[in-house]
Amino acid sequence: MLFSKNIPLLFLSITLFAFSHVKAQVKIENLDKVADVKLVLIDTKLTEAWKTTNVCIPTFQINFITKSNLVVSKLKTPVPPTLASNTFILSGIRDNTYQQITNEAYQYYINQLLSLGYNVISREVFEQNDTYKRMVLVPSNDREYKCNGSLLEPLVKLTGSTHAKSVTAGNNPTLQFINSPQNTPKITKMLKDLNTNLVDFNITIDFMEYLVQRGMTNKWDYINSTGAPATMLLNCKPNLFVSSVSSNFYNPNLLTANFTNKVAAGIERNYFKQMKSLIKTPEMDLNFGKASKVYELMADEVVYKASCIELIKKYIDMMVLRLKAEHK
């Protein structure tokens, strides 16, 4: 098993021997202890979200980080993949579980918007709109992809995330709005025709926090590539956190009200079951560098699912509080 009996799970640690200046990729605040919503979420013109109480949600997407690479670097310095590092692969989570998490969070978001007094337009209504039918849509794809630090992954280089799976609620297509300028006039027309806001919800969940080395070193049990028990020094902890969140309200005049995360915040939960070292493959060398060591982290799927849903709901609750505060 990964965890020693005499050491608390929430203070897992990873230490690299060859370097002494390991930096935390991003500081994670414990969401359970965040007193001020504004510490986590920034709002911009949220009063615009109340120009009309109609709202449609074409895209509700969650990106689940599945692989993470602990590099030795200063925060703003990219690290070549040839440097020694530890790569962690999250396993034990089935694709339909990711879908279930997304679907439940989507329904919760709808319910919370309804509780505020919004009228959530059904998909059948806006999908039948002639303008919507001509928009740029991308089919849902839950296959794993490599993170490149795109617009929807602004903290990838800080968190160490390398791969993720994107899942949309109901397996619906993704509306390419921000990345497809040809959609802009079409969306404007649709929103005016239906007198509705449009919400573009996109959130990324990471599974491990890298900590600043604080001089504490602990030995943890794992299974090496030969199947024999072994120990290693760690300086990290299991911590689900939102590495990026975007929830934009576009009103019929395309005036934007948006939520975005100011600091990373998450919850600490015991969802790791076991860790083992993997034999490197050419593909792993290409993705993580030849000097990287690769470990598989087996998750307790039930705990992971419940933790993800709890985390997302906490963020949605914060958004609802901010929206409510702006309702005049």
C-alpha cells in the first residue's frame, strides 16, 4: 500500500534527491476554510447576468487531469522534459464515472440557477433555433489528450498537469465560441431571438498538490516495477483542486459577466489506495522525458467521485452567492 500507518495521509510528500530547490507549482487553499468568496472567485460586471432572467447552457464541461509531472523548476521557468522528474498517473477511474460526475454537477448547477429565479431554457428550445444549427460545434470527446496550456488550461505549467480528459454534460457537443470568431454574430442573433443569457461553463480538476519542501521527509510504501515492495520519499499530498474555472454569462448584447479563479482552492480527501512504479515505454519517454520515473496512483473510485462532486458543488455555491449579491 502507498501509505504508512504512522504518518497522516494528508501530508504526503515528494522529495527529489538530485536537486534541493523544488518549488511548489501552485499554492492550494483549503476550500473548506475559505471565509471570503472573493479570495477564490473574481467577478466582472455580474449585474450584466441579470439583464434577463432567461439562461441557456449549451456547454457544461469538466476537464479531469489524469497525469501530472513533478518538475524541478522555478515557477515561471519551463522545464525541458529531459530533466529528472516524477510522473504520476491517476488510475482506477472509469470513463462513465467521469460522465456521472459531470452530469450530476450540471443538474446541480441548473437547480441552483433556478433557485435564484433564472429560467433555464431547455436544450430542445435553443437547439431548434436556426442560428444555433449553423454554429461551430465539436462533438464530445472523452479520450485523453495532452495539455498544451491553452486558453482553458491557464495554470497547466504551474500545476504540472500533462494529460486530461474532457467530458461534457449529457455527452453534448461543445460550442466553440471564444475560439471561433465566426460564431459571434450567430450567437448574438440567437440570444436576441430568445432573449436569453448564454452560460459557457468550463472547469478543470487536478488530483495532486505539489508542496514546497519544508525539511520534512517521510518514507512511503509502494510496489516497484518488479512487483517487490519498496519505499520512497515524497513531498506532495492527495488534494483535489480546481486549476481553472470559467463561467461566462453572455447577455443578448454580448456584454460579459464572468467568474474566474483568483487562487487555486481545493479539498483534501483520502482517495489514493495504492501506488506502484511502472516500467517505462517509448511513449512515456516521449511524454515525460527519458529521465522521468513513472508511478501509477490507484484511486478509490467511490471516494474520488464523491470528492469531485463535493468540490464542484462548493464552487457552484460560491458562484450562486456572487450572482445573488449582484441581483438588485
